[in-house]
Amino acid sequence: MPYDLDAVRAHFPALAVSDKGAPRIHFDNPAGTQVPTMVVERMRDCLLESNANLGGGFRTSRNADAVVADARAAMADMLNAASPDEIVFGQNMTTLTFHAARSLGRALKEGDEIIVSRMDHDANIYPWLLTARDRGLVVRWLEFDTGTYEFDLAMLDRLLTDRTRLVCIGGASNLLGTLNDVAAVTRRAHAAGAWTYIDAVQSAPHVSTDVQALDCDFLACSAYKFFGPHQGILWGRRELLESLEAYKLRAAYDTLPWKFETGTQSHEGMAGTAAAVDYFAMIGESMASEEQGRYPQFEGRRRYVHAAMDCLFEYEKTLADSLIAGLESLPGVTVHGVTDPGASDRRVPTVAFSHASMRPEAIADALAKRNIFVWSGHNYAVEVVKALGLQDRGGVVRVGPVHYNSHAEIEMLIEALEAILH
Ligand SMILES: Cc1ncc(COP(=O)(O)O)c(C=O)c1O
């Protein structure tokens, strides 16, 4: 069966909700997606049947052990990790990144250099700036081209020196939608002897993520951005995770992945995250038979998940093209991001725009009155908004369709904007 939007939407009860007859139109997805029923069911089952701490001999504790093991295996499949031991769960990407930055900082010396990017969400910038402050590190900034909305990797080559220890970069921009060539960044960083820390929060919901093919050193993402519950996931290369000092309690395990998981985790969150991965696998098995052939090296769930991501991204590209064309047809609208239809492989469908006279928050409020959900402002991409000179103009309006959105919803948005913008 090819991609079947109606079948997909039937998995998400939230998409069928309306308010006084007006359907809810979710274009707020880059800030958090809706969840399929199977995620809710798995979380409920966890709380009802596996509600205990880990490592006991009694039934609920053994069930909880199984929930955790399954979640690690699921995330290892989604990220193509070499081992589930390389998967660390935490509250969210920001908390995990602060945690990782503290440990990584211990391995760096005064005068060592790190590179952060002007395109990233602050969660992949500020933890590193604070670590740099605490450890006396030199921070270098990788700018993006404000004309193409992409990085010029020649600039990265100029920034890398024999003192560079770490390059922090996003898989996709949460504001511009630009999809970055992480493998190329990692190749360059490794050639200079530096590690890479990848913020995949906005790429993981849209494209297949393969940490071994990217050859990165750390990669963080958030399940609530890919149809799961509020939970963060950090993958790290085994040797590095083993060698880094973890900020942990004395009584906690010294082994992977436990040494990086502080306190008691959200087991129900893990159950939901595993169900979100299984949701992708279900799509991959039932709707992506063609794409499965692209992953002969994988088996079972791993193969289905990666095939699903390719299938969903193909559909999302059509949404991005219609959205950009619709926005560009509106007088006074500027789209901030890659707009060339031939370049839809180089962006996720998250699209930012501004208007010549109407402020972003006023546009978002007017859309909210029509039950169309979007975000406005900097959305924590503070450096991006500054680089584009949009800080004093209230940032941008961000429209973020995902695979469960329809072309009809895009048309409704464009019609609403025709009526609203003045
Ligand atoms: C690109 C990116 N990185 C990091 C984050 C922070 O994620 P979390 O809420 O899991 O800390 C976000 C959240 O919007 C994001 O879009």
C-alpha cells in the first residue's frame, strides 16, 4: 500500500477534534507533535502493569525492566545505534545537553576551542557557552549565509584548528527548516581531531537518522517532536560515553547507559517513546515497501523505521512545496528559508515567514482565532532571528506541517492568511 493519509490520521485522535465545528489545524508541530493511540495505550499499560522501580525480583519490577530494555532497543533501531547501551534517556534534550556538556567540559582544557553555530536552537548553543565560560574554552561561531539559509562548509574549514575539540551543530533548523549536511560536518571535524554533538531534535521527526552513517559522536533528540511523549534521548559513541566522567550519585551504576541517567526515569515516557518508534515501524511495514529496499543492511523494526522515514519525507516534501508556493503568492510575505522547489531535499517542511507590516504575534493570534495553530517569535533560535535582523520585528511566524497534515489544511491556511494579512 502506498502512503495513505486517511489511514495515518486515523491513528491520531487529536486530529479529529474540533471546537464549535472548527477543526483544529496543527501546524505547531516543530514545538511538539500529536501522538498516535498506540503511544497513549503503551503509557497507560506501563502505569497500570509495570509501575515499580527497576531490578527487583517481583512481577511489576520485572515488567518495568522489560519496558526500559524495549525502549532502548527501539531508540537504537531508530538511530541505528551499534548498541542499546549507547542510548541515554532523560527529561528532554536541553537537560541531557547540559548534562553532557558538564561531562565533556571535564575532558577539555583551558584554551581548547569549540564551534557552535548561529543557526542552532539555543539548547545546542548556551550549554556550550556556559561550559566554555566555566572551563576557559575559546568559542568560535559558524555563521550561516543569510541569503541561502545554509552553511558554507568552507567557513567551517577556516574555523577548525588543531585546538578544536568539539563542533556542535543541528540536524535541521527549528526556525528556517534547513537540513544540514551533518556527515560532511563530522568528516571535517574528525579530520581536525574534534568531536561532534548533533542536535537532531528537528531532523529526527522527518528524515532517517543513522548515527553510524553520520559518524557523529553524540546525537540528541526529543520524543515529543516525533509523535511520542515528553522525553529526551541522547546517543553517544560507546568509547566516549565510557571514558567521560558522569555527574552521578555514588550509589548509581558506573556502567552504560545507567551512569548518565540521573535518578528515577519516566518509565511511562520510555514506554511511549518505544511505541512512537513502533508507530514508524508500522508505517514502514505497511506503506513503505519500496523504501524498504533502500535498507538491505537492516532487519525487522530497524529496516521498517528507516523505510518509513523516507516514505513520510517524500510526502512532506509535497506539503513544503505547496506551503512555500502559497506563502510566496501572498503580497508582503517573505519566506525565510530554502525556497527553491528543486531543493526540497535540503529542508524539512518547517517554514518561517514574516510580513511587511503585520507583526508575527498578531498573525499567529489571528490564525489561532480560526483554530489554525502556529508559533511566532524566535522559538529559541535567538541567533537566527538576530542574524536575519528580525529581532525588533517580533521574529517570524513558523508553520510546521508533518506527515499527518493534509494539502487541504495548507489551502485553509493560505486562504486564512489572504483574509488576515493587511
Ligand atoms: C532544534 C531544537 N533543539 C532543541 C530543542 C529543545 O528540546 P527539548 O524541549 O527536548 O529540551 C528544541 C525544542 O524546540 C529544538 O527545536
